[in-house]
Amino acid sequence: MTVLQGMLGEQVRDALIDALLPARCLNCRRPAAAAGWSPFLCSRCSAALPLRTRPTCVAPGLWIWAPMAFEGPARVLLHALKYHGATLIGRRLGQQIAMLLEETAPQIVVPVPLHWRRRWVRGHNQALTLARGVARELPSVRVMQVLRRVRATAPQVGLGARRRRANLRDAFAVETSRRRIEGLRVVLLDDVVTTGSTMLEAATTLRGEGALEILLAAAAVVPPIRQLTAPRSEPATQASRTR
Ligand SMILES: [Zn+2]
């Protein structure tokens, strides 16, 4: 099978999955709204999305650009993206992330990779779907899959911050020896951020590639979170610490 056939097959499959989603709210099963998050949420659940307009702090010095908190209807959207490969939802979430990131003028989006075994089982990487959604909204942004997961890690659920970091040590590698992100403003993107351990480990791996700045972004962050109210100078400084 050629690469093109593979991509077309994936697109057709994703389109079918999206088409089969019922026109009922994924969260409460009421008829979906004609606007807002149509056809995925009703107007009430669309309005209840815990939206964020500024970066959020998930750990000391760790700021994540994410358009929503991982609660209520946002959990349902992220679940559909992760486990059902709902491309249209990924595209919409990517659009939300792009709107949030626009002022940072990013040039490259790097999706956090899955280990090949997990990607094979799931059939897609939800972070890549989101990254494509961002690039679709911001035409000057390119998606680069420069990271590779070299070690299958145990699920992070239930682990404390320290054990999460130990679990992820040396989990990532850079895909290429060419310094493709040198001097560029890079966004490292994942679907959901809990403690930020995965992000930190991936950012550490990217650090040696000479990026001008590495910003961390996600579709959602798990509460409790603290939203930044000051102008963006603070998170930019904080994010640059991850270089
Ligand atoms: Zn609803």
C-alpha cells in the first residue's frame, strides 16, 4: 500500500466515523445545537464548556496554553477524539488552540507522539489530529513530527508527579539529526495535560534542537489550575525555561 493510499484510507475511515456520530449531544443526549459545538454538543453543553483565554499553570513554572479545562462537556469531546478518532472534533479543538496561540506567532507545531504500539492499537495519534487542526487555522504554521517515542511507558493514571517523571525518563527521541526547528518558535502539543510530566520530558528532548522558543499547548488541562490574568509576558518567560 502506498503512503497516499494509506492516508486516503485513514481520511475515509475518519469521515465515516464522524458521519456516524449521532446528531445528539455527546454529553447529555439532547438534540445537538445548530450552532456552537454542533453537531457534537447541545447549546447548553456548548455554553457550559469551561473555556480558558489565558495560559494555565499546571505546576510551578509550567504554563500550558489550553482553550479549556478538562471537565464537563470538554471531557466528552476529548474522549471522542482519543478513543473514536473523531477528526472533526480534533479539527474544531485545533481551531480553538490556534485562536489561543495566534498572538504567540508560532511557526512549528510538534505533536507529542504515541509509542508505535499504542498508535497501532488506537489507529491514530490524537495530538497529531489536533496539530493538523492548528495548521489548518494558521496557514503559516507547519506540523513537524520530529519527536519519536522510543520507549513504551506504563499508563500515567494513578501515579504521583515523581513517579510520572521516572516513568517517562528517556521516553522520547528526536526523529532526525537535521536541526529542522533551529531558530523557530515551536509549539509542543498534546491532547490533555495533567501534571505536565509528559510535556516536560518531551520538551527536554526537543531542547537540544535549537528552537528559539518552546511553548506548551494542549486541548485541555486537568484542574485544579490557576489561570494567568496578567499579559502574556509571564508565560513566555516561564515557557522559555523549558528550553
Ligand atoms: Zn448537551
